[in-house]
Amino acid sequence: MRILPIMPRAEGYEPQSVDLNCDEGILDITHPSDCMVVEESKIIAETLILRCFLRPLPLKNKDVKVQLFSEGIKLEEVSLYAKTSIALGYDLDATHAQWEGIALEYAGVGQGVHQGKPFTFFGKALPQGQIEGEDLIYTKPFYVEKNSHLERRTTVMSGQVLTSPPGILDASLLRGYGGYYKEGTPLEDIEQVYYSLTSSHTHTQVRLFKSSTLQEQHTPPPKGGHALNQHILFSPEPREEEYLSLPGAIAAGYAHISLSTEWGQVRFSSFLCEAIPGHPHFVNIYFQP
């Protein structure tokens, strides 16, 4: 292959040029029906506040047995959710700690802020669109024990205590027991409760711990920590949505609603949960796009 040399241009030669349009470009986003420029802030509300009914969801199965083997001795198994199984001083009003979740159902009235101006709405029709979906806005989950649990503790040659499962030394295992709720309790106290096993003579017993208590002793979920010369561990490791309190889960954006507008679907996420004085069964949930 030969590369041809560049041929010299004739004297007076000028290359052809194309005129360029140097005007500034403008991109218009228009509504297809009237070709008017639409700003997002004029389409949807900045904030939506939904009044919700708070409904606790009871355990579906309380027939769960737990048993502790201590130093090779088989202690009597007990029913995890029976009040008689709770160790003295650790009951925490156990009957109110046996909820699988908290359902938040839309009560049919809400408020919003659109272009800085508040408005009230009833049902699911808003000036800017329609709230889609069912009345159930969100269910706050709690971790509960669904299967019977057996735990062994054995002192090894080093003097340390081996707990299995999962096979760890000098550690106290906490497992999900249920959610704490009773009428009139502050929203921040609607939280996950955990349990650990202990012994009383020949019986297995259960100790209960609120998430807030574990926070105070610097052994919070999901990783735990050291307390009273023991390492506190969670088994299985809880999910964030479970170990957060009800207001914590709402603030983390776990609740969502969808607003259908003529421009399309707009997703709103929760950011605040507010109690309503004098109405313990209702809360206000705040959403933003």
C-alpha cells in the first residue's frame, strides 16, 4: 500500500465554509395538549399530610417453644409467648410486646402545601391528581419468632462459655420477640422487642429487652456491642426497617404513596410521623416527592 503525498493547493485557493448558527439553544418542555411550558413546582404539591388510622397486627402463631441446654442439662421447654415464661424483672408488660406489625390506613382526609399555600382534601382526589392504591399506606414490620428455638451453652476448657447455634464464645444472643404497642403509648415507644434465654432451676426462662434499652446500654441493633463483660449479638441480624421505631421507619422513607397526574405518576416518600393529641388511634404521616 502506498501513501500518497499531500498535494499543494493552487495559489489563491480557499476552502468552502458552512455558515454556523451561533444563536443560543433553548429547550422547551411543554405539555402536549396546549404546548405551554410546565414547571414541576406547579404540577405537584411540595408536601402531603395524610391522616392515618393506626392498627396493631397480632401474632398469627403463638405456639412457639424455646428450650435451653445448660452444661449438658436439658431444661424444660416453655412457650415463648406465655406470660409465665418471662423471667422476673424482664416482663416489660409482655402481652403488649407481641405484635407482628403496625398497619397505617388512610382515614380519608389530608392536607397539602402547593406553591406555599396549604389546602385540605378528602378522599383520594387532589387538585393536582389522584392518590393511587388502597387505603393501607404502610405496614411497619417487627421481627417475631416463627419457629421453635433450641440453644446450648457449654463451658469449655478456657473457661469461656460456648453458645450454639451459632457457635460463639462469651456472647449473649438476642432474637426478635415482637413489636411493643399499647393504646396511648408515645410513638417513639412503638418499637422492636428482643429476647434471650436464661435458666431458673430446671426451667428455661425468657428475658425481654426493648430496642431503646439496648440503645441506652450502647448495644443497639443490628451489631450489638459489649455490656456486663459479655458481647451482645443479634441472631439473625435484624433489618433496618424492623429495628427502627415506628417514627424512625417513617422518617427513613419506608412509607410511599403514588400520585397520578395528567403528566404521569409522581412518587412521594414519608419523612415525618406526628401524633394527634386526644386521638391515640390516629397519626399524621408527612410525604414529599
